[in-house]
Amino acid sequence: MRRFEEPVAAIPIEWTLSLSPLSYGSENTVQKKQNLRDPKYKPEDVMSDQRCLRRIPVRQNEGMRAFLQIPDGSVPYHFNVVDISSMGFCIESEGPVVHRFSKGDAIDFTLSCRDDSFRFTCAICHITMLEQGSVRLGLLRTGSSGGKQRFHHSLDKISLTATTHHPYYYNEDVILRITGISQTDWVLECDDPEFLVLPSMPIILALHISLERHDKIEGQVTWVETPDHGKTWFGLEIGQIPDKTKEAIVRHLFQLHDWKPQEIRDMGFAFKGYRPLIKFRSLRTHNEYLEVLKLRRQAYVSANKIDPKSTDTDLASELDRKSRILVAYHHARLVGAVSLLFPDHEEMILDTERTFENGYPAKLPSKTKMIEIARLCITPDYRATDILRGMFEHIYRILITSGRDYVLSSTDDHMWTLYKQMGFKKVGISYNHPVLKGIEHHIMILNKNSALFGEGISPFVWNKLYRDMTAYLMAIGAVRLNVYQRARINLNKFLFAILCYSLKLKKMIRR
């Protein structure tokens, strides 16, 4: 990209014959000046690859200056920056220089631009002595700078790009590839050899995610590497990522590149809105059933509820063939499953009833009015998300559309608090689970009225878990509510809105 330069006609052009066609010039350079305005002028050695055009100070209008600290403790020398790239710099002293520079010397280099300064180490690669004791130096950036941890993901795991506007050049944008990403630190790659990135330099990124507008992301460069000619890698310490942009990043990684929620959490993104991105449906084939058995074993082994030596078939249940199995898929990956049994007569033995020889020791609603759910499990990498909520939404939908009134299940002490928040109530019956290491389980039941209009549960839980599905069921005519039930729904929505507003107000006060 062309920047502000002096008019070409105003700059005397010189041809330099040198042993190094890309050098900045050296003390041994043989220079032959000719008057280009002479009509008899003809360039010599036209086909030679030993020629190079002397570098022209095209960058001086950028206002950059350099300061060199010499190891002998002398006063720092002031230089003008003549040319720059991602690999190094060409600088020219503002006056005579007494110090004798040598190629390969490492120097402490400070680059000043406007009100900012950047400090790092360079090695001298070219030296040219100028008139009146001035010197021109070619500096090569050595190694990397900064001490932040480097991490990279394969490009097919991210495929995110961004645009940044260089803070010190006029009207210059550059495309960057994101090769490592977390909540607080990113790794970026640039192929533009003229893009200058410096430690502690502020950068503002505009992500290329979708056609939606996303807020800018601000960061500060923490380290820089130039492993290949013309390519730069650098780390960026990210400040605050706007919530909408953060959600767009997670959706991009989850939907397009199959990142698991655990991988996303490991990168520092606290996101739980995966439910709309998961496919919930009923089991279709025997091969899918075998996947369910494998998932059960994986989930129960990770929770230390079964012997690791157990096989997949050990987790098969006699009632599976009579049940509808609800499955959750992330693309082609099975991530959750639960069995739903629809008893059609009172003599049918349910999964939670198997350990009682004479049936349940306490009275329960009619079995034909209930759905029993069993073997609910989610793969470990997808836990601590809202996928469980999505599964219960669909269990609730099936309950209503099947014309039944109750959901029956059992749980251990560890999971009871979660089920209690969902509206389940213990019926006073406990047993030792015959498959899950004899862990004590408590039989519990959910009344459909708790899900329909929040009977017996908090307005917050109802709005979070059941409100959207209730609205959907009302829209398709699956439920018809009376005046009292509609009033309860409106009250729950009103109380939830007040609660959300108060929480938002508290956050604003804390800030």
C-alpha cells in the first residue's frame, strides 16, 4: 500500500553496484553516479542481478525516530527511521556518530512514534558511512520479544480472520489470521512484510465472523516473532470482549469447527447458550442405539458410578425396547440421551420399581398418567451447559403432547438439588440402584402444572426452563389454559423482569 512520499521526481535516483542486491549499502559498496537527465545516458549492465536501487527515505513522513543505547554507556544516539518492515529497520543518524559500529552487534533499540515508544533488541546487519560523520544502519529484529505463553490451534480449528488499522500509518489496513484464541490472549499471523507490529503496541481488531456488526476488540501486543521472511506472529493481550462478539466467536467455533464446550471453557469463554445449536430428536436406528450404550458407559464411568471394566452392553436395559429414547446431537456427535417409558397398564414394572418385590411401597399416581425417564446422561465434555435444560424442555413437550400429567424418575443426593429446582418432589421412596454401584436413589415426580405455569417453583426457574416451551405449546394449540393459569404465567414473567432489572442495576452500581 502506498503511503505519503516525497514526489519521485524530487528525489535524486542513484544506482548502486553491490555484492548484495538487497543490502542497505556498506563501506565496500562501489557507487557509480550518473546524470539521468543526460540524453546520452544508458544504464550499464542491464541484465546483471547485482544491481539494486538505493533505498529511498519514504517513511520519514511517518514521524518515527529511533534511539540507540550503546553498550559502552555513552549517551544514546538519535536516528531518523528511513525504512521499516516486519523484519527490521533502516535508520540514519541525525548527526555525527563517534561510536564505531560493527556488523552483528546487538544494540538496545527504542523506536519512538508520536507519544509512544517501543523498546527491544536488534542486530546490526548493514553499515553505510555517510557525509559529515553520519551513519546509516540496517537493523534486524532478533528472536522474539515478550514472555507470554505461545499457543496455536490448527487453522481448520479456527479459520477466523480480522482487520486492523495500523495506528501509525496513514489509511493502512491489514488482514490478520487468528491462530490461537482464548478469553484473554490471542495469537495472530500476518503475511504482509511491511506490517510493523511492536511489543506493547495497541491494536484494535474488527473480526470477520458474519454479516452482523460486531464491536471492536482492543488489545496490546505482548510478544512478536518473525520466523519466516515476510511473515509475522504476535501475541495480543485482549481487554474486554463485548458479550455479543464473544457469543459470535463461540458460535463460530462450536457450529463451524466442532469445538466442544469443554475446549471452549478451557480457552476462558464462559458460555452456556448451546441449546439452540443442538439437535434434539428421537432415536432412529440400531446403530444409534449402540452409540447410546457407549455414551452411557462413558458418562457413568466418568462419574464413578460403574466399574470401568464394564462393557457397553452392560448398560442396556430391558425397557429400552419399549421406550422412546431422546437423543441430543452436535452435528454427527452424540452428546446426550435419555429413555422415556410410556406405561400402558398398571401391571407394567417400571425401571424405578424393579428392586421392590411387591411394587412401590407408597401410593403413586396411575402409571398410565406418567412418563418414566431413566438413564439420562450427557457426555463429560458437554456438561455444565444448558444442554440438560434443552433435554428437559423436550421431555416437557413430550409430556404435554402425550396427554400425560407426571414425569417419574429417581436421582442420588448429588443431583437432587438440581432436580428440586426444576420442580421435582420426592415421594418418600428410596432404593439402592442395582446398576450404579448400589448408590442410594430417591424416587421423585414432576407435576405438569409446575412446568405449565410455575406451580411450586420460583418464577426465575420457570422463566429460564419452561417459559419458552410453554409459549410454543400455546402457539401450536397443544395446551389451553384458564384465566388463573394465564394470570400465573403473566405474574411469573413480571417478577422475572423485575429480578433481571435489579441484577442489572446492581452491576451498574458496582461499576
